[in-house]
Amino acid sequence: MEPLLARTAPSGIDPQAYLVSEKLDGVRALWDGQALRFRSGRTVAAPAWFLAQLPKQPLDGELWMGRRRFDELSAAVRRTEPVDAEWRQVRYHVFELPGAGGRFAERAEQMQSLANPVIVPVAQWRLSSNAALQARLKEVVAAGGEGLMLHRADAPVASGRSDLLLKLKPLADAEAVVIGHEPGKGRYAGQMGALEVQTPDGIRFKLGTGFSDELRRNPPPVGATVTYRYRDVTPAGKPRFASLLRVADEF
């Protein structure tokens, strides 16, 4: 089953119907009771001692090393042969029990019993107003976090893109598929200058900032999915000030 994916929260949302947590800048991982997999379905090459700490029941969460450590984490979890010293710094932050019933608030309580040296149940907060939500967002971002997640407290287990799960960030983000490459000029001559991408709604635009030197030398291929940040959209639906956040389907 496809995991639950978030939509963007409206800025004036009342959070009282939701449980709120920090949006972790980690790698999504799904545990089916026997294997740990990326969202793509590919198996995570985690050490045996790490997997031995996971229960028989299915889990959904993020592999995480801490704030502002995504690149370090990404390198560690993508290796086909895990490096023990790297994985000792990784924790599995669990935020859903895909095989359980009831409301999300009840499942969040159940997750607390799973805590061990590898598993960290994601902290969930009840906030009483939009002002309290914005204050918590400001606090998390100031500390190096990405933003907040709002999960309907009464939600059943669900899958796919849904309003049951919302994300709130200072800058919006979205995904697009690479449809072409534009050659670089000047200092980027002989490298990729920009990606031509298309959103799920069919909007095409060029993405030219946010790339490392390595990505300019070896850009994501046509067909790859990328995640980009943007401020707002034009009347035609194109994102303003779009910048690459990461290659979304590298896992």
C-alpha cells in the first residue's frame, strides 16, 4: 500500500483537530515486519543489529540523524554495504502504524510503547490556536528544523496524497519530473545549467538553482523525480523562486 503523503496546510489553519509534530528532514522508510524499504520499494541495507530492534508489526517513519544532516544521512542509508559507525547515529522515528486500526490519536499512544535504542516515536503536540501553531513553527525553524506536520487526530490509516496529513513550512515544496537538460554557460560550461521539469499538473518550467557541483556534473536523468522549494506561483501556475531541494527518488 502506498504510504500517506501530505498536502500543504493553509496558513490560517486551526490546529485543534490535529496532532502536530516536527517535519523531519530524513529518509522515509517503511517496515513490513520483515524488511525495511524506501518509499520506492527498494530494500534499505541496514545492519542486522538495527533490524533486530524492529518489531513484527508494520511501521512507517523516517530514518534520521538530526537536523541539518540530510546529506550525511542520505549517503549512509544508500550504501549497499552499511557502515556500522554511520548507522549507530541513525534512529527510526516512527509516526504511523500501518497495520493498526482506530484513530490516529490512539495509534500515536500505541507508538510510545515501541521506544528502544533504535526506534523513536515522533512527539505529537496538541495546539489550541493558529497563533500557537505559528509560534511552534517559528521555534522549530529557528532551531534548524524544516517545519511541522499536522495529522488529523481522528484519521484512520490511509494512503496516497490526502488532506488527513498536512505540512506547514516557511517555504512550500513540491515534486516534478525531469523532462530535459539545458546546457550550462559561463562557469557552468560543459555541465548542466538547468533542469527542464514538469509538475503532476502538466506545468513545465526550468529549475536552475540549488544544485551542488556534483549534480551539475551528473544531473538526475530524464524521468527522475526531484523535490523543489518555491515561494509562491504565478497566475499561470509556475513556481516563483524555485530551487532544488533534493532528488526525490534517489532511494
